[in-house]
Amino acid sequence: MKNSLKIILALTGLALSQIGMAQDKTVNDGVFTAAQVDAGKLVYDNSCSACHDMRFYRDILKSYNNQPVLWLWEAVLGTMPADNPGSLMLDEYTDVIAYILSENGFPAGDEKLDPDKGMDSIKVLSP
Ligand code: HEC
């Protein structure tokens, strides 16, 4: 009994320290892959470029400064493309966010951007 309690406390400590590390992440830390950027460009050209230009997205990133990238993803998922909201695949929404971040100077890395994995603890930065 005592031992299992110790193990639970140790695991909780580990989980908390991982959350602490994840919270420090920003879009500057290579949080999407180059393949996602390539895929996102196609989505952007087909579904987003007609109504906004890149300066618009730059301003959006500024307005999301220090907010979780998940919030931006959810806003786009829920409302865009404005003429047919929610019409893209979940991956396409994620890829297009990667493309927009890349176009605004944030680096690709080894890690895939994934709404199921920690996107709530990655902060958007003002470009
Ligand atoms: C048919 C036109 C149209 C298309 C296509 C379109 N948008 Fe929009 N978008 C709008 C309008 C209108 C608004 C709201 C008014 C504004 O902020 O200018 C908006 C707002 C946004 C916002 C701001 C949301 C917020 O939280 O403030 C983002 C981000 C965005 N669009 C991204 C996208 C992305 C990514 C795509 C492609 C998947 C896309 N849009 C396609 C018209 C469009």
C-alpha cells in the first residue's frame, strides 16, 4: 500500500513536470514539420487565399500573441472557410496553420503539430 502510494506520487510529479515543460513552448520551437507546411500551402491556395492575404494572417497572429495555438486552430475550424465552415479535414486545418506560421517566419522542426497533443500548451507569438 505504502509503495504504490509512492509510485503514484512519483508519477504525478513526472506528469506535472512534463506539463510545466510543455507550457514553455512557443511557435518558435519547431512545433510543426516541413511536410505539414507543404501540405498546408495547397490548402491555403485552394481554400484561404481568395479572401485574405498574408498580411491579414500576420495581424491575426499578433492578436493571438501568447494565446494557445489550439485556440487559433479552433477558431479557424469553427468559422473558416467563411463560405463553407468546417468543410476541410482536421489535418488540413492543422496543415494550414503550420503553413501560415511558416510564412510568418516560424521554423519547422521534427515534431508534428497535432490538435490531440499539446497544442493547448504551445503559445502563438507575434511575428
Ligand atoms: C469566403 C471568404 C473567406 C475564406 C475562403 C476564408 N476566410 Fe477567413 N475570414 C473571412 C471573414 C469574412 C472573416 C471575419 C472578418 C475579418 O476578420 O476580416 C475571416 C476571419 C478569419 C480569421 C480570424 C478569426 C479570429 O479568431 O479572429 C482567421 C484566422 C481566418 N479567417 C483564417 C482563414 C483560413 C485559414 C482560411 C482557409 C482555410 C480562411 N480563413 C478562408 C473570410 C474568409
